[in-house]
Amino acid sequence: MSERETILRNLRGEMARRGKTNKDLAKATGRSPGNVSNQLNGSAEITITDLDQIADLFDLSLYQLLLLLLQPIDSIKQVKQ
């Protein structure tokens, strides 16, 4: 699995754990739900600005979010805030 696939898979998993939808991410990033859907399926790029805004939505720092997203799913630990 590529790093990009890992990030997208982990982001979708973190959304599910937190009960967040594409509409929630769209509102947080100022993008359309369709664009967010394209980002999550890999057909559009997610920018670092998007990730920073998603981190805010999840009440995490960008650093904490990146740690979650870059780990293989089996090794994810809960980030203490």
C-alpha cells in the first residue's frame, strides 16, 4: 500500500471513529462535498491546508493528525490531547 493510500484509508477511518461525514469535512475546508469525496477516493489532491483544517475539526494539531494518518492502520494508537 502506498503512503497516499495509507493516508486516505486512515483519514476515512478517523472520520468514521469521530462520526464525521464528507459534509463535515467540506464545511471545515470550504470545499464542496463532491470535491471532498474525490479527495477521499484519491482522484483529487488533499492539500496541507485541507489537512490543517481537518485537524482543527478533529480537535487535533496538524502534527497529531499527520501521525495518525501516516501510520499503518494496525499500529494506530490513540493520540492523547
